[in-house]
Amino acid sequence: MTILETKTRLTSWLVLVSLLLTGCGFHLRGDYGLSERLNPMVIVGVDAFSPFYRELKNLFELSGVELTEDPESARTLLRIEDESTDRLVTAVDERGKASEYEMIRGVTFSLRDNASGEELVSSHTVKAGRVFSDPAGVGFGKQATVSEIRRQLDDEIANSMARIIAMALR
């Protein structure tokens, strides 16, 4: 088999797999088809410099949603009503020292049409959690673990919010 035949077969397989994935409803993560009904959108109730806001911003921009900082010019308003982070001890070692934790993030949000005042998504709470072991070291290693888990939870919550919004707009 020549290199040209191999490339042709590989290209044919890639096209076939792409068509099958498209036909089954597969979409890349973050592509929720929200732009038509939401543009432009403003996000209020969360610090624009927070990691959670950045997760939301990235997710909505990947989905084609234009974000604005001016509530008056926004077609839709995503209101973050409440944010919470809890860290619970789930296990202790033989000395009674905490060795395992569960971090739970919760976000309550709503979405409304700015022009009509219609509530597109009523107040809804999304939660996500992770169990993790206390890293052996202290200081930076522990803080890096906690920060990464929080980033993962923010990503999970942002994606859940987008799915809820997409379902409500259908």
C-alpha cells in the first residue's frame, strides 16, 4: 500500500467518523447554540475578576454569546444570585487529623429577557462537589490542590448552567 492510498483511506475514515458524530447530535463541549436568543448578554452579581466569572465568560463566548458590561444594551441578563463554597472533613487519620475533605460549590442564578422582563430561567441552584485527600506537604502544594479543585467545580457549574439555559430556551 502506498503512502497516497494510506492518506486517502485515513481521510475517508476521518470524514466518515465526523459525519457519524454530527448525525448523532454530538457537539463540542461548550457549544450549546445559545447565541441566537441571548445576544448580547450581561452577567451581574459576580466579580468580573473572579475565576468563576472567567469560566462563565469563556464558556459563553465559545458558544457564540456576546457579552456586554452595559445592562441597558443587553438583550438578556444572567443574574448570579448566590455563590457558596463549603469544605467539609470526610475522614480523619489515626491521630484525629483531617485527611480527606469534600469541597462543595453552589451557584444560584436566573436569566431574564431585558426587553420584556420575561423570566427565561427562574432562580435555579447548581451544585458540584469533589472529595480530595489532604496533600502530604503544606503551603503551596495544598493551596494549588484546592485552587485546581475549585477551578474544576467552577467549570462543571458553568457547563451545568449553560445546559439548563439551553434546555429552557428550546
